[in-house]
Amino acid sequence: MFALTDRTSTLKQPPFTFAITEELLATYGSPLYVYQSDVLRRTIARITNAISYPQTQFCFASVTNGNIALLQIFQACGWGLHANTPGDIYLGIKAGFAPKNIVYSGSNLHRSEMEQVLRWGVTTLNLDSLSQLQLCCEVYQFLRENQQVLAPPRLGLRLNLPELTGDSRIGVRSTEFLEAISIAKAAGLKLSGLHFYRGTGTNSTAAFTQVIDTVIAICQQLPDWEYLDFGGGFGYPYRGGTAFDWELFGAELTDRINQLDRPIELIIEPGRSAVAGCATLLARVVSTKWQEAKQIVGVDTTVANISVPSVHGGYREICTWNCQDSLHLTDVCGNTTYSRDYLGKNCQLPALAVGEILAILDVGAYGYAMSSHFLHRPRPAEVLLENSQHRLIRRREDYRILLANQVF
Ligand SMILES: Cc1ncc(COP(=O)(O)O)c(C=O)c1O
């Protein structure tokens, strides 16, 4: 075993005490997703306060995390919900969001799904193609003729701007606006919004601030323009370093919108940036071995329980409560023989023993939400830590889940 670095140079500290960690694992088992409500509330407050423009509606993008207990925290903090799919809307309504506070910006619904979205009472819809706009208008007219829909929806388009976001499948070009306006008009509706999405995990603040003027200029091509939805996509500093500067972004966006000759509504729908940092995945070491200088640590979780570098790209810091000074090059491996089952590669960790606990940090976004039954490992439980109290917010699965819906 060779010490490769001094511990103080690299390791992040675990987010809560060893005593709480042991209590959590003794109560709920391992592996375990732990969410810290104080961290989440602080992040929500920081993002909310960063944009002073008064007509701003924040909507949490629940594609990143659909746990009802967390959605309820966003709701209690005055945020709405951003829905990517009808499933997001379903969860949002179950969490208590009023449909008028749910913004749908998704793609490729078939007719019955569009009907469901409108029947649920969602009134802001950002559509991804003229064909989806046409479908939405037809379904709205059908429901209205049958007196099954109350308020006319507020329609927007997702914007496709190759010069800003490169080659993207999402959205409609500005050359299609005239046709879009006439589709909406034929159904007695207005096209009043545009939705811009920078692309997920964009850490550069300038990547957003530099495009504000262009996006606003395009919005002004819509005669009935009432709202701008600026996404989504704000990065999270998984590796430390420079974080997305909410205050700078908020100041620049507010300044530009304040210069308009009429008030518009601003929608901001953060996902990753709001929820990534409040969660930790705890796992226990179940096996150790050495390959020359490298420590190979096996843990009781897997890449199917969380999206990790080896499968989805990205990076999640792994840390321990073990305080030894010597650190070793370490691969942290999942509990399957899938060749990409690495929770972390080339980490710097102390020599670990079976039974020790590792904390995989910043797993609140696209973590549980992207977990799967690939490799046939049931999913972990989820727990919320609130004012030093903890409570289960999703049960651990057992093997019966692997049979659910199978017919044999
Ligand atoms: C339209 C839209 N808004 C917001 C989000 C959330 O993005 P992020 O987690 O990068 O903020 C997504 C993610 O897919 C999205 O498609």
C-alpha cells in the first residue's frame, strides 16, 4: 500500500456526523439516500433571492428528483413545478402543486397524453414542434366543445437556436413563428411565450448572460409575447471550483427585462442546481483488495442505484469518516460484475476496511431519478434529515419489485 497524497489536499468532508450516519444506517439499512432539508432550503432561498425581477416564477424541474417530500419543500418555499413529462405533472399534483403553477415544457406526447395534461388543468405549455402545437390546439378545442376544459391554455414554444445551442433536437426555429401563430389563432388561442434551454450542467455564467439579448430579441418577434421561460441548465460545482453565479445572472437578466417597454413574466426552472447538493448516498464497504498500489473497494451499491461517471458521465465526490492521513489511489466498485460498475475511479481514499461507510456526495439531481433495475438490484431507501430528525421518504425495495408486472 502506498500513500499517494496527503489527505488535507483532496478530501471533502462528509456532510453530517459519523454518529448520525451510523444511526441512519442502523435504522434504514444500506445503501441509503439521505437528503438534508436545511441545505435544500438554503439553496432555494439563494436562487430565489438572486433574481430580483418581481414577476419571476421559479419552477423546480422535477425531472431531476421526483420525491414527493422534496417537491413539497419546493412548494412550501413558493416555487411552482416544471414538468418534462405527464409523469412529472402527476407527481406534482400528488405533491400538492396547483395545476396553474405547473409549467409543461416537453416533447412528443400522443393525443391521449395531451388530453390528460389539459384535463389536469395545466395552463402553461411550451411545445416542441408545430405538430405538437397543432395537437394541443385540436385537443383544447375538442375539450372545450365538450365543456371539459376551463381556462384557455397559455401557449409557448421551445426555441431552437443552432447559433446558441448547437445541433439540438429540441424546439422550433423563429422562421416557423408565423405558422405557429396562425395555428394557435385558428383555435382561438394566443402564442404568448418562448422557452429557452441552454443545455444541462452549464457551469459558465457567461454562457447564459451572453445570450440574454438574443433571446429577448427573438421573443419580441411574437406580437402577443407575455412570458419568457429561461430554463433550466444551470450547472452545479461537483468538483468544487467556480460555481454558476446566480447573483450575476439574476442581476443581468433583471436589468435587461426591466428595459422592456412592457412587463413580461419570467419563468426560471432550475433542476440540478437546486437539488444536487442536498443529498448523499451512503454505502458500506463489503470487500477490499489491492492491485499493486491501487486499492479496489467493493461497496453495497451499484451504478444502477445512481447515475455515475462510468455510465452517464459526470463526477461525484466520494468521502469517508476514516481519518487516516495516508491516501491511496482507489477504485470504488459496485456490487455487480458489470464491467462499468464503478462508483468512482482513481479516487484518493485512506485504506478502508470491510464495514466502513462511504458517502457519495451531491447526488440529489438525476440520482434516484435515473436509478433503474438494470443489474436487478432493488433500489435504496430515501430519508429526509430535518432539524436533526430523520424520516423515511421512500421505502427500500426488495426482490419482489423484480417480479412486479411480470406475467408468468
Ligand atoms: C425543459 C427543461 N427544463 C429544465 C430542465 C432541468 O435541467 P437542469 O437540471 O439542467 O437545470 C430540463 C432537463 O431535462 C428540461 O428539459
